[in-house]
Amino acid sequence: MDNIIVTSLLVLAVIAVIEAVSLFCTSRRTVKLAFVAVVPVFPDDTDLRERLAYLEEKMSGSSCCIEEIIIINYGASVEQLEICRQFCFENPAAVITDPAGLEKILSKTFAIERKT
């Protein structure tokens, strides 16, 4: 019985060492993670221009990679829509949608197939 326990502990220790080495080896590589940013736009949003500028800065930075920006119109004003349209014109990864179209965009982005 002692041989089985010792063998099991030895196998478990080897697996733990392999997992630790794999974890530390992959964390040292520069891996860029891809994100999808969702920006809701409400009528009383006064910081829209600053938030979009921040996202634009993150898109050009090297620390993370924002793959797509989804701007959701929750009753935005004409001025806010113009800001969003200008942002989408300058950034082809950005798209403006309404809440009803969000499900369609997310299912396309994450390759979710709806069964009807």
C-alpha cells in the first residue's frame, strides 16, 4: 500500500512541476489579449468625447488590443451621435448600434449560433 501512495505522490509532484513550468513560460511571452469594448451612450453623458479618446489611445497602445468597439445608442443627442459617427469614421473597428442590434453584433463577434 505504501508503494502505491509514494508512486501517486511522485506522479502528482511531476504533474505539478510541469504545470508550474508551463505557467511561468507562457506568462513571460508577450501575449496581446484581444478585447471587445462596449460603450453605452445615454442622453446625459457629458464625458463621451473623453471616453472615446481613451479607447482610441488604448487601441494604439501596446499593452492591450481592443479588437472592436461597440457603441450602443440609448437615446443619444444629435451632438453625441455626431461625435460617435466621427469616431467610427476614424476607427474602422468601431460600430454604432441600438440595443436591439447588440445581440446580433455580439453573436457575430463571439461566433454564437442561435437555434430557432
